[in-house]
Amino acid sequence: MPALLEFEEAAMFSAEIQCMFLVTGATGGLGRRIVRQLREQNLPVRAFVRLNARYSELEQRGAEIFVGNLLNDRDIEKACRGVRVVISAHGANATGEGDAQSIDYRANIELIDQAKAQGAEHFVFTSVLGADRGYEDAPVFKAKREVEKYLQQQADGLGYTILRPSGFASNLLPLAERFRQTGIYLLIGEPQNRTSIVSTDDLARIAVASASLDAARNRVFNIGGPEALSRDQIPKIFGRIFNREPIIINPPLLLFDGLRGAVGLVSPSVSESLGTLRALLANEYLVTPAEVALLETTFGFQPESLEHFLRRCLGI
């Protein structure tokens, strides 16, 4: 009988290991939400975190904490052991270390190689809307696109889902809190440029579901919210939420370019990294109604509006 119990316990342990999820960027705005949703479904998840990150919430939710560095290949190899699904939710800005070359490109290539080598079944990659537009001066966009192409080449041995989200709604929460205090909103560049801002909780839900849906296997999804918002509509939404008239400060993109040029004289690498921000400020990031309908059909829910997301997260 004891031997039988040992066998059953070993089998249960093996089954748990086989369905293990690995989430990189687990303490970021997206990664933290992915871990929460996995644990709410009682799914085992290994959260890849840095030692100086705030990860106690993830641990309390039952996530396995893996402390490591995405710049270290050995750490990536160890983190991928026994993993069935990898969800890449990290980025150079979120990690606070490295750059687009090392974090957005090389670390993801190593993750893909290790996932495939260790028998993982699926890789969910968080790219960016517009990665395929060929922005030469935007390192993160270029890195994401090269990872997309590499991942698609591995489809014979590793299933994938590539998510190309527009701007994260959660990135606006600090701006909303600042607006609550001051009523001021800084809008650099063209106010009429539009974007389909995505609820970060919706994106996390899609990332988790992508691992088990046949309809999401080996697919690329452009992901955004239900509205095409001009950039000057965002402070108006803030104004409605906090019941105050927004004070919009709108410097031209030309001023940003001048400051970037001055920074380049002192630190060319920082100036280069600002190319990604410029691409974000200068262009529109929209999903079409057909793409929104595809998301609803594939993942079975209607996307959340920006105002609803903000009111929910701010408790208003």
C-alpha cells in the first residue's frame, strides 16, 4: 500500500509538472495579471522574477517563484525545466535591465530554444501592434518582429500564439492618478492620432486562453479595445472620471525630436532607445472591427472599454 501511495503521489506530481506554465515579466503590469488568472484557475505557474522585484503577492497566490536574470542563459534553461507552456510577458522597459537587443530579442530567442529543447508544447509571445510595419528607428518593434519570425519557424516542434497588443490600459493608471491630483495631462504630438487601447486584464485572459485553444494555435492576433480613441479623448475620459476639466499640455513632436537629439550628444544609446517611444507617439495603433470580432469569436468575451477599466481599477 505505501508503495502504491508513493506511485500515485509521484504520478500526481508528474502531471502537475507537465502542465506547468512559465511566465516571464511576472511582476509587470501584464505578467502579474497573467499569474493571477492562472492561479484563479488553480493552474500551476512558475513566475520568473528579479530578486529586487515585488513578488510577494504572486507567492501568496501559490505561484512558484523563480528568481533569475533574463540576461543569463543558465537561468532561462533552469526556468524552462518541466514547463508545458511559456508565456513571454517581459520587456526591456518593464524589467528595468538590459535593452531591446538583450531583453526583447535575445532573451526571447533563448526562451524559445529552451522551451523547444525541453519539450514544451506551446509558446505565447507578447509582441506589439505595428511590429510588422518596418519601423527602422524603433528597436523594440524591430526586436519583437524578429522574434515573431523566429518563433514561426519553430512551429513544427513548438506551437505558438503571437499577440500584438495596442497600448496597455494599465499604463494609464499612473497618469490617471497624477491627473486626479493636478488636472494636468501631457500629450506629446498629434492629438488626433487614434489608438485602440486594450484592457490589460483582457490581454492577460487572452494570453492564458491561447495555450489551450486550438483556434489560437499557430496564429497571430492584433489585439485592442472596442474603441478607436483619439489621443485627446483620454484626458476627457479622465475628466469624466474625476469630474474636473482637463488642462492639456500639448508640445509638438518636433520638441521631442530636439530633446532626443540633445540627449544623443551625451548618450547615443539612450537616444537610440527613445526611437521606440517616438514611434509610439507619432503613429496610430488601431485594430479593425473585423479583428475585434475575431477576438470575441475566438476567446468568447467582449473587450472592456478604457473608461470601464479605469473606473474598475481606480474604484470609482
